[in-house]
Amino acid sequence: MLTSLCGNVLPGGMFSALHLWAMRLTSALHCGEPLGIVLATERYDGREPVNLGAGREVTIKQLVETIVRLCGFEGETHWDPSKPDGQPRRMLDTSRAKELFGFEAESDLEDGLRRTIDWYAGVREQELAKAA
């Protein structure tokens, strides 16, 4: 979802308006935070699954508004609550990761989004340069 949204709201993107309906809650972990996987492989040998995540919820609306702001999108965003909303909450319980091998996400949402958007914009710029 993130790269698709970024590609369309960054300058030169296709959208002049966003039409969205998801109002549910979600959680995200920045992919540049591999420490949890390293700690799990070094310190955990159990059979039970352990969730790695940020451990913080954000609404889809907050997520989209932050992405739109960070991308400099100047179009309109329209929310349509009449559409199906899917699973109302999607957040991992990450307490076992902290308890069993000391992992807690360090990136906050905005920092992780900014780094992801910057990465995506750089890749997009390279691809456009190759195509020219």
C-alpha cells in the first residue's frame, strides 16, 4: 500500500484526489529495523511464535494523512465511510519479543515513513532516468 500511495501522491504522480474508505487501526514496523530478527535468531529457541512489530496503533486515516503530508501531496483526500472497512483492528502483541529477547521497535511512524518515502522517491528517480 505504501509504495503504491507514494508513487501516486509524490510530485508527478497520477492522483489529483484520493478516494479512501478504510478507517480501521493498524500497526507498522519499518523494514530498516532488522534488530528484532537478529535478536530472535541469537536469543530465542522456543516453539511458540513471537510477533515483531511497532506495538503502536495508528488509524489508516492518520497513516494516509501523514504520507500525504510527507509527500507534499496538494490534491484532495475524500473518505467514503459507506465502503466495506475490513478487519477493524490489526495490531500485533509484541510483548513476548520484549520479554524473551529484549526487542522493542525504535523508529517512530513518521521517521519510518520519511525514510521509506525518501527511498521510494530515489528508486523512482533512477527508473525515470533510465527510461529517458
